[in-house]
Amino acid sequence: MTTQVQLLSRAMQMLEATQWQSSEEITALQRRKLVVLARHCEMHSPQFRARLQAAGLTAGDLSTPDRFARLPVLSRRELQQATDLFCTAIPQAHLPTYETRTSGSTGEPVLVRRTAYSELDWLATTMREHLWHNRDFLAPFCAIRANISKLTKLENWGAPAALLRPTGPALGIPITASIEDQIAQIGAFLPKTLLIYPSNLAALAQHCAANGVHIPSLREILTIGETLSPDVRAQAEGVFGAEVSDMYSSQEAGNIAMQCASSDLYHVMAENLIVEVLTEDGHRAGDGETGRVVLTDLNNFATPLIRYDIGDYAQAGPPCSCGRGLPTLKRILGRQRNLILMPDGSRHWPLVGFHKFRALAPVVQYQMVQEGRARILLKLVTERPLATGEENNLIAHVQTSLGHPFEIRLAYFDGRIPAGANGKFEEFVSLVR
């Protein structure tokens, strides 16, 4: 048995035990882990140490809820612009580190350092979700997502499932494939489980419903990466006759919350994260109240994501009828994106190439609005006016990333690009029917 398998097996055993603890016991576990993390970050992260000092706090103070709430939240903009945030020393058992970049729901690219320990959390909670929903590991599994560059067939599901169980084959479909091609590949592979983004799922369901296409093998659909609306859930379940479950995650913090198999509530991965839902006045939201999501990653000793405002909104939830002590969310309201309409009439997820934006120009925030089949408005907030060469390089990079030489018009904004009428921000909006 390899070290990774041993560590993952041990993590799974711990998660199985802690999920049945009372909410009070889980909260006490979080507070103990928080103090250990905060003391490490106070010593090794100048930015975090300054945050504590400005609030008149020490790391030990964060063990009490009222003092923890006195620590100002860390905004995406502050995370983006901090030059002394990362910890200068990391526990040996957490190494190695790696970097992840994300634009989140607000279109503000950020860089976060994570550790092997963080990756173990991601694998363990992903496996937890499979087990909660009693997935058939021996059946074919299909995934359609942005990090798949070409059609890929595998002998097993890959990590974490294949590390712990025998599994059936897997198929990876690039999200840039046309909806028609995606359906053809799914129909030929006959998966029982499909992992997909909600907007992509909506397009698949609409096409299948309009064209009388059936995928009888499909029994489970797992949605990730975007907000899953009740309409999309109902439509997909009606068209495919499959159960739809949803996961809420981020590149910065891994798996945040996942839908319970016994209810529509999302259980927070509270062994790894403290998730606050804060109202506009900064208070904790009550059952059914909406607020902004503020995260504390209890296991990231490389980047102090402590009271980090991720830019999403959610509804706080009540205790779940399943008996787990893990806190819940009722709905995830952030991260809505649209499909791009290509000049040939096909639609797919827009890969905009945001990972390289700041290497080409000092982009603070962006938003793309597709105004016509061949026209895109690129809204920008930048640290300074861009030179003509920077503009041209940015436009060329976006055209290459999108896979077509769209006519791209730039528009600049001061401070922040305005949110939509519903108060939400979408980094890609298609106005084309």
C-alpha cells in the first residue's frame, strides 16, 4: 500500500467518524485547528501578522467566536495584490506546495499556494461525496470539464476512487466540444455517472429534449463549478431520468460543501473549513438568510486564507435530517456563467485564458460580454492605462483561447466593473440567442 493510499484511507476514516459528531464537537475541533493555523501564519506570514495587529488581536484570540469575528475579512482584491501573504516556512509534513490560479465568480484573477495536505483534503472529501451517494464504482464514468484538453479514455476513474476501489472505465470530454459531439460521445460510451458544469448540462438537456435523444445508461449526474439552479436540476432530471447532485468548490479552498443524499441541503466540509455566511451588516446569517461566503481554510499552512471573502453568495441552512453534525447551506447563489455562441452556431463553455492575463497586462478585473456572434466586449479594470502593444497582445491571447478571431472591443472601468441588475457578477455573459 503506497503512502498516498495510506494517508487517504486514514483521512477517510477520520471523516467517517467526525461527520457524526455533534455540531458543538465539530465547532470545538475547528477552533483547535484554527489556533494552530493562526499561530503558524502569525509567525511566517507578514501580511497576516499585520492583519492581526491592525485588529488588536493575537493568534490565540481567534479561538473565541467574538474575537474571530473582529478580524476583518480578506477580500479577493487584497489577496490579489498582497506581496507578503505567503508563509515563509511550511511544516515538512505538508510539503510539497503548488500554485493554483482562479478567477472565481468575480472575474478577479488570484494566485494561491496550496500544499500536498490540502490536496489530500480535496481527494478525501471527493471520495466522501461518492460514498454519500452510493456510486457504482464499477460502472463507466464520464466527465466534461475545462481542464480536459482532448477526448480521453481511461481504464479507471482515477484519483481518488481508483486509489481505494476497483472502478470501471472513464471518459473525459473537452468542454469546448460542441453539444452535438458531447452527446454523441456520451451515447457511445454509455456512462452511469456524468460529471458536468450546470450550464453545459442545461445545453445538453435542451438539445436532447428538442431532438428526442435518450441516454438510458445515465443514472447519476454530478454538477460542479457553477450555480445549479432549481430549473436546470428539474429539467435535467426530467430529460435524463437521473438523480442530480451538486458540489460547491473553489480552486482556492477545494471542496467547500456538497449535497446530502438525504436532503437538498449542502453539508459544509467543516473538518477542513470554517464557512461563514455573512449578511450585509456583517452578522452571521440565520436559516434561510442570504449572505456572502467567507472561508477559513484550516489546513492551508502556505497561504493564510483566514476569513477570506471568496465573492460568492449563499443561503444558510438548518441542521440536516440525516443526523450529521456538519453545518449546512440551503443554496449556493454565486458563480453563474454562460456558454459562448460560436460563429458556426455551436455553443460551449468559454475558455478565456484568464491564467495569463496578468503576465500580458496588469489586469485587476475583467468581464466579457458577447454582443454578437462574432463580437465580444472585453471590460477591464487595470492598475494603469495599457500600452497599445499590451492591448493587442491581450486581444490576441483571448482570440486564441476562445478558438476564433472574434472582433474584441475593450472598455475600461475605474475601481470595479458593475454587477448585474440581480446583484451578481458573471465573468462571461452572452447576449446572443
